[in-house]
Amino acid sequence: MTSSSRRYLWVLALLAAPAGVAWAGLGEGQASIETARVRMSARHSVARAQQYTVHELKSANGSLVQQFVTGNGQVFAVRWNTLYKPDLSSLMGTSFGDYKAVASQAAQRGGIQRQFHHEGSDLVVQSSGHLQVFSGYAYKRSLLPQGLNPKSIGLG
């Protein structure tokens, strides 16, 4: 098997591998967070800021997922730090198709890719993974509360 074939298989595995847990995705309502909490068997805490609320799910194994929710109840950003590969299709919600397309293009460039960064017109994603350390964030610019700089909340 050539190195190009191995690289392609690795990227496909990252994109298609099922994960053990799903969360509320970008653009979804905060009601789905409780369902995710039950699936994760996680502790749920909530922190309120002026323009948004952060729902934090922490499982017994230390995996942490944060969902940033607008005043009208929409998830505008997610951040994760987990031991296992998160279910990116759930985290990205309706943006997963866009994510998958740009991640597939990145796979064509070659080399082992443990980090991924995409900054599109609306969707921004940063992720990395290596042996029980998976971390990253994603947000949609169109859903950010007015005047909120993503860097001010650790996204970017």
C-alpha cells in the first residue's frame, strides 16, 4: 500500500468512524443538549454571559463538550476536548456536509494530517486528534451574537 493510499484511508476513517457520543449541533436548539447529557452520562453545568449561555457536558472519563447558545436558544458554537473521537456529524449539525467536503479536499494535499483548520465564509472549524486527545471547535459566523468576537470566548 502506498503512502498516498494510507493517507487517504486515514482521512476517510476520521470522517466516517462512528463515535460513542453525540451532542447538540450547530444551529440546533438547546433542547437537544439534555438528550446528549443522558447519552454521555455527563454532568451538565450552565454559565450565563450577557449575549449567550455555555452548556458544559463533562463525562466521568474527563471528556468535555461545550455548546454556546444564543439568547433565542440556537447553538452557535461548539468546543470539545475528548478522549475519543467526537461524532463530528452531530457536532456540526447541518454544517457537516460543508465540513466533510472541505476536509476531503484537505486530504488530497498529502501527508499525515492530525490537525485541520477551515475558515470559510460562514463555517469555521479547528480540530486536532492524536491518541486519546481530540480537541477543537466550530462555529458559524451567521449565528454569532451581534458584536461577539469568537476569540473572546476561546474560539480562534
